[in-house]
Amino acid sequence: MKSENAGKVNSLRSQLFIGGIVTCGLGTVAYAATQPALTRPAQAAALLLMALLTARMKVKLPGLNGNLSVNLPFILIAVTQLSLVEALAVALPSIAAQSIPKGGGKPKAVQMIFNMSTMALALGLCSWVGRAISTPGDDWASASLLLLLTGTSLLLAQTLPVATVISLTDGGKAPRVWSNIFLLSFPYYLLSVGLTSLVNVASQRFGWQVPLLMLPFMYGVYRAYNLYFGRMMKMQPRRAVAG
């Protein structure tokens, strides 16, 4: 989930909020730098390539100044299988790539930095949740619960800041904006968590290369969402989420 409103910094409150998110994101990166770093560099490099490719497969969210890319499963795999540093190395470049306009226009620096900071903060929260609730053992049930909580943390940590910045820049109510974002993005997050769970299990059995086979499937997901959201925008006029 990426906001396009962060480039419209038109009030002191929005400036302070964006500055706070950026500060927290930088703090997360600084903290990650103090932790064990390269655990699986080859896997991290492969996931980064997949995340970059799918970051450009983005669809416009109806009625919202934001878009959705199908890179989330690769980010979830990184945060559940790799170190925090490696997860950030996979996620942040893909978020930067997602922030570049499709038409080749010049990206907005504030917007890109805000989106990257939001993701860094979200991954830091996911890492903390994972350490707080993880238990010894490798059973499928506990691993699936951990992934579900990790995905929920990522969903909240990404959508709440985006909803807040949209409400601050457009003058609307944050809960209403967030509910619109949640309704549109939750099915995709749920799909990503389920897919990541299956891939994690398969990776333990067949090797870390399994996620590389997901690219054709994620392209299919992108095409399906593009068609679905395109029909939604044709069937109803653009609604204001700020009201």
C-alpha cells in the first residue's frame, strides 16, 4: 500500500506527522544496523529481484490517492525468513521503485521517503512481534500463527499512517479514510499471508528457491486486481474518502 498524498505537504500538522514517521523509519534502520546482518545473502538478493519486478505491477485503488503493488508476499517472506537488515534491503528498494510514476514522470521525494519510512517502521514492528511471540519448535500451527500476526502488524503499520496522511492533506476523517483503505487492501493482505505460509513450508522442504516460482502467479493476481478495480472505477464515480 503506497500513499500519493505525502507529496502534498500543505499544513503544519501534516509536516509534523510525516517528519515523525520519517524519524521513526530512520530509527528502525539504525536499530537494524546494530543487529546480525547477512544470514542468507543469496536468498535476499533473489527476493529483492522479485520484489523489484512486482513493485512495478501496481494498480490504482478506486477513490483513493494510492496504489497497491503485488510485491507484498516477497516482503513477508523476507521478514519471516531473513534478518531485519536483509528484510529492509528487500523491501525499501521495492517501495522506492513502486513510488516511481508509471508514465515515467519524476517521483516526489517527500512521497518516496514517507512510503519507505512507513515500510521500515512496519518491518521493525513485525520483527519485534516475531521475537515477542515466537516459541521454540517448528510446527506448522505456531509458524502460521506467527505469520498471521506478522501480516496483521504489517497491515496496520502501513495503512494507519497512510490513512492519517491522507486525512491531514485532504482534510477528512482518518477513521473513514482508513476503513476505505482496509476494505480494499485486506483481501490482498490475507491472500499474501496465506501464500507466504505455503511458500515458507515448501521452502523448508525443497529449498529457498521456491519463492522464485511465484512470479507468474503474482502477475496473474496483478491482472485480476487491475481488471476488478478498473471495472469498479467505471461503474461508479470517484468517491471522496475525505468527507
